[in-house]
Amino acid sequence: MNKSDESLLKNPYLHNGSNTVLKKSHFNSNKLVYIESYGCQMNFSDSEIIASILSSQGYKTVNSPDNANLILINTCSIRDKAEQTIRKRLEKFNSIKKINSKIKVGVLGCMAERLKDKLLEEEKIVDMVVGPDSYKDIPNLLKEINKGRDAINVILSKDETYGDISPIRIDSNGVTALVSITRGCDNMCSFCVVPFTRGRERSRDPKSILNEIQKLYKNGYKEITLLGQNVDSYLWFGGGLKKDFKTAPPLNKKTAINFSNLLEIVAISFPKIRIRFSTSNPQDMTLDVINTMAKHPNVCNSIHLPFQSGSDKILKKMNRMHSRDEYLDLIDKIREIIPDCGISQDIISGFPTENQTDHNQTLSLMDYVKFDYGFMFSYSERPGTLAERKMKDDVPENIKKERLQEIINKQLEHSFFRTKKYIGKTVCVLIEKSSKKSNNFWSGRTSQNTVVVFPKKNFKKGQFIDVEITNCTSATLIGNGINISNSI
Ligand code: SAH
Ligand code: F3S
């Protein structure tokens, strides 16, 4: 994969190795925690919940493992490489523990859930293993490890949504924030480990979602991303597993809130906040959602719509519940209702039995849609998944990589095609931070989620600015700020 491609920086699944710094005054010097997060946006959002739980126990977060007496690593299992990276980090933490044996190490998140007590056996350095639904038990688990015993809680929950915990915004730009609305996934794509590591799908009470956004609004935040593995299947009917909706009392069914209802409520309640959501699954995305997006100017015109493969044969084996034509129909409808909608993808190359014809269908689907950007991976067999149990990982590694490179090259062309179209146009940009390349430039994003950089002048972080686009790369628009925008 071409790591220098800036579009990869937007990859929610590649935000690797970022650490979490808490600024809280009430702490004690025995309670210094270092948290490192890997994987998807949900993990980063979870780390903010973990930080909140630890803060209530008097912990202060430090920005280096060398200064901590508790090291927590929030892990990802999505591909084998993600797990290998984390094992290497554990080796590094081991060298720190050799210098100070009092340091405790906890593994949290998907790897904890997948490997359970095996992690305690395989990685001698690990003292504590905590799955994604057990973070509220961390204070008890800490008591155990401080007595010198290993501690583990990997029980998946039917109702835990952490809706009552106020996340501590960490590593924050003070402008954009993640707000989780569902946990878990019921889709069982045959390649995916998430349903095993994050459990069944549960939706969070809309009241607690609105409270969280209200707090963010009061604190000056300008954009939120509603987060879930599969946001379009959000369904609030009083709590519990989604599958129990069938047997829920009639009144609960009548008053149930689905994703398009939630989106509308948030859009109307917070007209000055920009709203994004991620991730959409093609099989669950409804026209209602697209119409709600079109109706409310503060809902961004941007949809992340993974399609994984352009071949019906492969989609079927992947247990994706949509065909190539259904996906393309959805794209046509999106473009009809929201002509300037940014659309992005996830693709997997080299799934079992994928041949050249299947691969060509993926390329031709890309040609049809010309996605704005995408996150592309070669297939990695995950233990316990249907694909691992029933299918042979039979596409040779070099072919997987070759196909992946072709897919990436095509995406770069299409991204450039999309960004070039903005030259000469004026777009509304929310300023998020200083540009990485130059401190004299701001960096922000359009409604379509394209990064824009422009000279700072007197503009300020958190403002919506009309920017005239003068140049571009495949991943970034370059322009000049004209004035504070009337739109959002
Ligand atoms: N819930 C989201 C994202 C799930 S994981 C969705 O509906 O798509 C993010 C992406 O990782 C997936 O879209 C898929 O493209 C990729 N992925 C998941 N499992 C994988 C595997 N075993 N090998 C390679 N890529 C994988
Ligand atoms: Fe994974 Fe498919 Fe759910 S990719 S997270 S099982 S929608």
C-alpha cells in the first residue's frame, strides 16, 4: 500500500498508535496512566470513555509509557497485521517493565476479547485483559492487579452502551468529536472478526446521545460524527438487543426511533453543528436517511459506503446482504437526491476464490462510481470467522498484493478526478487545526469530507469559511479563504 498517499491519513482504521493525554488536576503520583489506541474510530471513542472511568478513580494520564505506572493498550483485531503491531508494542512495554517491575500493563479492546486468557499466557507482561463491554469493571480489576493477581473481564453485554458515561475528550482539536450511537454488529460478514469481539448490536438511548452533543456544543465543538459499526441499523425501542425488537411491547414499537429519525432529531436540535455519520452498510441504508441528509443543511453530504467486492459471487461468499446491482442502484439514488454527495469505499482484495474476473468487476464498479476516497485492504484470514472455518485462503499473497495495488492506483486516479472538479469553485470549510505541512495554513474539511488547506490570515479555528479552490492533489484541496461562511 502506498503509505505516502495522504488520503490514507483519513483512514479511520489506520489511526494507529495515537496516545491519550488527560489533563486533570486531582491525581496521585501512584496513579499515572498511559493509554495507547489502535484501530477504528470506535476504539478511539472508547478510549475517551476509559479515560473518564479512570479519571473518576483519580488517575492522571501521561503522554509517555516511561512516565506511567499503568499502561493500557486499546487494541484492534481486524487484520493479522494489526495484532502483530500490538504484540511488538507489548515487547517495548516489556523492556520498560524490566526497568520498573511495579508497572502494570492492561490489554483492552478487540484483541482482549478475541484472545481472552490466552493473552495472559502468551504475553507474560500482561496483567489485565478487558473486553470492549467491560470497561466499567476496570476499577475492580485494578484492585486485583494491585494485589499482584492477573485480572480479566471479557464478558460481552446485551445492553452496555456506556450511555451514562461522559467521555473525556482526549487528543482533541476542540472542534470535531465522535459520539457513539450503537455498539456491536449483527451482520456477520464472513471475513469479519468484529461481531465476535464487539458482540451483538445495541443502540444507545437518544436522550443520552442528545445530552452528550449538548455538552459538546456548550464547549464550542462544531462537528460531531455519529459512530457505529453499522449506523443505519440504529434502533431505539427502550434498550436491549436489536433482535428483541420483534417481541417488544406494541407501544415501544410505535415510538421506536430509527437512524433517519435520530439524524433528523440531532439535525433539528443542533442547527449550528455539522453532523457526519459512519459507517453505513449498503444493505441497511434506507432512502429515508438520504432524504433526511438532503433536507438538513447541517448534515454533511458525505457517505462512507463500503462495498468490499464488485463481484456477486464474492459478495455472496462474504455474506454481504446486497448484490452489485443493488449497491449501484443505491449509488444512483444517492446521486439523484444529493448530486454533490461525497462517497467513499472500503474494498478487500483477494478474498477466497477471487479470480481475475471477480477482481475486474471490482475495478469496473470503481470506474462507475469514481469514489472520492477509500480504504483498501488485502484479505487477512481471521480465526473463528465463517471464512476461516469454511473457506480456503487460496489467493496467493503476491496476487492479493498486486490486485490491491491496482485498486489503490485506480482510487488515486478517481480521487484526483474528484478533487480537480473543485478548482475554481468556492467551498465551505470548517477549520480544525494547523496544516501539518505549514503552520501558516489552516486545515479543515468540506461537507464532502475532503481536506482543504489555505492561508490562515485572520481566520480562527472552529470557524466555517468560504474557500476558493485554486489547486489540488488527489487528497487535498488548496485554496484561499474569502470570508466567514453563511452556510455550514
Ligand atoms: N462496520 C464497517 C467496518 C468494519 S471493519 C462496515 O460495515 O464495513 C472495516 C473494514 O475493514 C471493512 O469494511 C473491510 O473492508 C476491512 N476488513 C474487515 N475484515 C477484514 C479482513 N479479514 N481482511 C481484510 N480486510 C478486512
Ligand atoms: Fe464487520 Fe460486516 Fe459488521 S464488515 S463490522 S460484520 S457490517
